[in-house]
Amino acid sequence: MKKLGVLTAGGDAPGMNAAIRAAVRTALSYGLEVAGIERGYGGLYEKAFLKLDSRSVSGIINKSGTFLKTKRFPQFKEKDVREKCRRNLAEEGVEGLVVIGGDGSARGAYALSSDFDFPAALIPASIDNDIYGTDFTVGFDTAVNTAVSAVDNIRDTATSHERTFVVEVMGREKGNLAIEVAVACGAEIVIVPEIKMEGEKVVRLLKEQEMKGKASSIIILAEGAGKAEELTAFLQKEFPEKQIRYSVLGYIQRGGSPTYLTRVLAAQFGKAAVETLMEGKYPFMVGIRGSEIVRVPLKRVVSCSKLMPYGHLDIINRMAI
């Protein structure tokens, strides 16, 4: 292999820049040329290539987002589109591809590699931490810390005014982020897409907590399980004497300087992804299990689902007394 391509796809996550840096500098240390591809798979289709060297990735390890830019490109699901992308790679002389992104990016990398026997490796980067085969994804720790910091500030007001707050965090299909935030900030209730919770149950739980002497509560709601504004309106009708407020954290969870854990993980993954391709092994995702960096076949990644940490629900329930 003489030339490697690197792209970021799908939703941005803190640490993507650090992962790009690690992949680029590892490739350069092996004597490879590196082509950055702007705007993900869409940029690959449009031939948005740029040459990257060591200086190109200087000063970005502490910056969130991705300097290569990213956008969603659903057309990549079509084989003729992928075929054009494969031709573009060949014309550019790119012989291997490092893809940094989430579950959709994983499916795209697997399709490109399996269709055309093209060397591809995935660095899992997602604030949802919902990718099979790795304990953690690049960006997850930062997103949790950002949300926890916000909820800690909200709890100050909740306690002072004896209010109940519904805090909506990201998580359209998975509740991993919501659960970790709930445990870390001591929330009394968490609502996630995987487990249906009717408003009536929330009312019952709040009444039980009230009977135990709780004057304020924090409810963490994953966006895929409902809307904070709607749940707040419902609860206010059930508890007219209470002050019930809501806050939607939104896109602040995608930003912010990457934490120590995010940066280290990005460096480990970037190095491992390039080394995997250099050894002629593909298509794989690099991940972490315990303290060990692992390689997981992309076929398994895209065909299996990661389980939610159900044990954490018991922690939340036992702490809410």
C-alpha cells in the first residue's frame, strides 16, 4: 500500500479530529501518502480529495468536530454510487480507506469493502456508544461529561426551588447516553427508547419519591423516547402544585474539547486502524474491550446490536430513595 484515504462520515463526535491526526501520522510513519476526503461519503463521490501531511493535522487534537467536515449521504446505499466512489479512489491512487463514524458509516465501509474487495477499516466515533463490538466509541465520554455538567447545574436550581426537571438528551434509537448520564448525575428517573414507559408510570414514581420526602427530582429523557416539553406538560397537569420545568440539551452534547479518555481512545484507534490495513486485514473495525484494543469483523458490527447497560437501571432505581 502506498496511499491511504481518511474520511469522517455521519454525525460529528468529539475526538474525530484526534482520530484523524492519529491515523494520518501513523500512515506517514509507515511512509504512506495520505489523502483526506472532505464531507464523508458525499465528498468521496464528488472527488473532494486533499493531501494531508503531518502539519495538516497539527493543533487539532484538542478541537471538537472534524476539520474534514461531514454530512449524511444516503445515496451511498446505492451500489452504482459506491461503484463511482471506488473508481474515484482508484483514480486518486488510494489503496485503503480509514472511515471514522458511527453505525451508518460502518455499513457504508462494509458495503464498499465487500462489493469491491477494497481495504477499509472503521474507527467507531459516536456520542451514542451504540456500535457493536467495542465498549466505548470516540466521543462518548466527552458527550456524557458535557451532559452531566449541564445536569449538575440544573440540579442546583431544582434543589433550590424544589422543582422537578425533565432533561432531554440525545439518543434517537438507543438510550446508552441517557443511562450513563442518569447514573453519573444521580437522576431519579431515566426514560429510554428500549423500554417503554408511559406517563402514568412516571407519575407513580414521582408520587413514591414524594412520599419518601423528596422535594425535587431529575428525569433524564432520551430524545427517541419522547419530547421533554410534552412530558413536562403532562406532568404539570398531574401535579398542579409542583413546579415542573424542562431543558433540551441538544447539540451542545456534540461539541466541546475532547476529554482525556476520548483523546487517548482516538489515538489508539487511529494507530490500530492503519496498522490493520497495513497487515492486509479488512474489513475490520478497531475497538476496545476492557483495556485491550481489538479488531472486529465489520460483517459482525453491521449485523449485531449492542446491548444497553441494563444493570445501570437497577443502580438508578436503588439510588432514587
